Amino acid sequence: MKDTPEDADIRVGANIRQLRALRGISQEKLGEQLGVTFQQIQKYEKGTNRISASRLVMAAKVLKVRIEVLFAGVVDTNDGDADVFPTVSREATTLAQDFEAITDPAVRLSIRGLVKSLSRQQVANAA
């Protein structure tokens, strides 16, 4: 039997970890929702243990995404590479959480404009 996790299990686990962090849900809280321990969530997120289909469905509900999102980036040998769920740094995840907490649409629009302007400046300065 193979001791190393399969690539698909690693990718699904990474997607769960990223979405969980983005939603501000702890491993303990997700574990409670799925009926497992936080240690089991750690194993799912690392790809060490495979997550069952029924728990994948429950995880998608808790994370408020369609089930397909959990499989983003998993290579399907029948039709080539799937769309990859981008890897996001912890800093970007924290920024996204803070942004989601802002309810004023005008403030959100201003922040988006600021970020877009700064990123364009960064690209221009690099060129």
C-alpha cells in the first residue's frame, strides 16, 4: 500500500483549508459540523486521509460553495487540466476576510479602486 497521499487528495485538502480560512472557520468548528475531530480535519487538509463523498458534500455546504469548487485544480485525465483554484497567501486571505466584513458598498468600491491603482503602479514601476 502506498504511504504518500494522492495528488487529488492533497489538492482537495488544500482547497478545503483555503476556503475554511477564507470563511474564518476554525478546524475545530469545521470538524464539529462534519462530525469529526479537528485532528481529522488536519489530516483531510494535508491529504493524509481521504474525505468521504458524504463529508465532501457537508463540507461544501458549511463552506458555502458548490461541490465542484472543492475539486478545483484536480487533474482529470479524461479532459486535461481543470481550472486551478488559485493559491492565496495568508495575508491575502486575511485581507479578504477583513474586506468581507465591510458592509458599506461605497467603502468597498473605494478600497477596490485603491488596490487596483496600487497594483497598476507596482506593474508600471517593475517595467
